[in-house]
Amino acid sequence: MAALALILVFSCQKKKDPPVNPDLGEAYYPTTIGRYIVYDVDSIIFNEFTYDSTFYKYQIKEKIEEAYTDAQGKPALKMARYIKKYSAAKSYTAMPWVIKCVWQVNVTAKDVQVVEENVRFVKLIFPVKQSSIWNGNAWNTNEEWDYIYSYVDIQESINSISFPKTLCVTQKSFRTLISDQYYIEKYAKDVGLVYREIDDLNFDEVVPLTTPILSVAKKKGTIYKSTVNTYGYE
């Protein structure tokens, strides 16, 4: 009787059904028309001959403005990019947005592709999973470029804005005695890209790996940071 009762208990337990719509991470790149993000951008260009530095400061606004069918017959999004150049004499709020360029976005069941200056990059892949690796140059003619999810679904504060869930894509992280290449992008769930950093430098001297980049005297290349300022829909 005890054995029969045990069988009945197990037979009455319901199996857990898998989720009908598993979360693949698509919310890390919202595609709603009207979504926009404003970024504060700071960059430094180091002259390859004199090593002098030139600073650039501006704001960029990226806005998804319309959906359309691209030349390959695939669903696409128009992402317009506007700019406001920094002025010590005038605040950003007193300046009009000026169109800078237009990028194309293709979001599929497998990935997010962004055409930047006529070069298509695979920015994200689905499902979003820590340590997943993919070729960011899969849809262009450049050599293979491995991207990796360094972390996913992590709470993070960026520019004093708290995001419950973020992920980080490390595109390059390679420091040698004569160069430094560090490319990362961070995305927030239900928002999109919230941070981008690029260090692409070469040194005309041998530099210990522990030396801070800005302390290197003979360097050439670029340091670029783009940080979320505001976001929303309009």
C-alpha cells in the first residue's frame, strides 16, 4: 500500500512546462519607432607625428525614425544620428540638433546588425548569454573579429543613471608594450546602447603594462567615450 501511495503522489505531480516565450534578450535593443538616446561624447586624437592632443566634445542623439524594407528585401530600421557641438558660450539645450548621418539597423531572431558608415557589424546575438562569442564582422569583408558577452543581466549605474539589467560586449581588450586596443559597448534592458568606449593607440616607445595610458608621452591614435545622458520616446 505504501508503494502504491508513493506512485500515486508522483503521478499527480505536474511537470513544469517550459516557458512559451523564453527571454532571449531582445529587450536589450528596443525597436519601437521614436525611441531615442542622447549621449555625451568625449574624444582625444593624438597626432602621429607630434603626439599633440586635440580634444572633441559634443552630444549625439540616435533616434529610430522609421521601419522600411532594405535593398535585400529584409525588414530594417532607419536610425538618424544628430549632433550638437560643444560651445563654452552656449548650453546644449540652447542649440538645435543637426543631422549628422543615418545608420541602418536590422534586427533578426538571431542578432542585431548595425550598418555604421556603410560597414555592417553584428552588435548582439540572441540568446544573450554570458561568454557567448561571435564574429562581429560576419556580414562585412573585414577579417574575423570576435565579440564576447563579458557579463549579462547586471545592475549598473552609468552617468548616475541606474539600470537594473545591463550587459557588456567586449570587442577588443589587448594591451602590449607598444599598443593598447580596448573596445567595449554596454547595453541596458529596455533602453539599448548606453555606453561605448574605444582606446586605439600605438606607442613610439616601449611602455610597461602597468603604466596608465594617459601617462604615455609618445602615443598616437584615439580615445573615445560615449555615455548615455537621457533617453525616451518622442
